[in-house]
Amino acid sequence: MIGSMAGAAVAAAGTPLSKAFAGTDGAMQQLKGNIRHSVSQWCYGDIPLEELAIACKEMGIESIELLGEKDWPA
């Protein structure tokens, strides 16, 4: 349910995934580094893996979980 709501919010905003995590002034929020963040790719199934990886890197997210073996090279 949370993944569906987050996906709907991103789709409704019509912006890239990284913009969904921007602050109210449009600037990216920096992670503090005391938590190792990750996401599950299936929550963002409509976003190509390469694009998701780039957005995650920009946000400081360190890993994308639950990938199939075919996705490991990416």
C-alpha cells in the first residue's frame, strides 16, 4: 500500500523520482549518513532500473534490494 501511494504521488507530481524527495524550496535534502538507506525495485516498477539507480545515487541511497539475477549487471 505504501509503495502504491508513493508511486501515485510521484506520478501525480509528474517529476523524476529524485524531485519527489526535494525539500519545500526544491533543494535536495542531504542524508545524515547515520542510516544506510535502501529501496526495493518492485515499489518503482514503472521506472527503468537504470533511471532508478541514478536517482537513488543522487539521493544517497546505497542499494536497491530484491533484484532478480538478470538485473545484477546494472
